[in-house]
Amino acid sequence: MKISIGNDHAGPEYKKAIVKMLEAKGYEVTNYGTDSFDSVDYPDFGHPVATDVETGKADFGIVICGSGNGIAMTVNKHVGVRAGLCWTKEIAYLTRLHNDANIVSIPARYTSIEQAVEIVDTFLNTAFEGGRHQNRVNKIACS
């Protein structure tokens, strides 16, 4: 499975731990995130992740910023992207199960690194339930 990840200055340590876990499990990871704590603009790191998911270059995406909101707003501008802001593994589970999210957004300032790794693992190992939820997901996109 191919995963794209991007982060701003709030997430280098989070990204490092997440990539380590993903690679240990055999995922192919494309890293668009910064490794610096110097202030940067999160859209510069979110758009490449969303483009990969939008075009099928990646199966899923992971984005990280301070609150998780700005980068989630950024990636959700892309066609076919459904990013969910997740701060617990339970929310990650539901955003996949009910919303068929294909990008998880993590708020680095409101989760621990251990929680973030658990969120990603849960997100990637939860299948979309479909059924009544498919109709709702179909109504998300504006045409």
C-alpha cells in the first residue's frame, strides 16, 4: 500500500514516528513534510499529499499540523479527497468506517506521538462499511 505524508513545523517528530511504523509494516511512504521546526506554511505540504490521493499515486494520505484544521481544510479542496480530523483512535475508526476518509489529519498540539501512531494504524486498518453510509458519502462532493 502507498501512503503519502505531509506536515508543517508542528509535526516533524510525529511524522518521523509514523513513517517508522509504516515502513516497519511494509508500507511504501512518500514524504512531503518538513523536518524543520522553523515556521512554514501547511498548504505547501498538504497539497502534494492530496494530489497523490486525488490522482491515485497514493492509496491514503496523512497530514499533520498544529490543530490539524488548516491542513485538513487545504486537502479537502481536492476532488475526491475526504480528510477527517482525528485526535483519538476511535474517531479515526469512525472516519474510515462511516465516512470512507482517505486522508487522516492529526493535530500535533493536541495528541501525543504515541496517540498519533495509534490513530494512523487504526485509520489504515479500518475498512469502509458502505451500506447506508455510501449514500451519505456520495452526497459530500459538490458538482
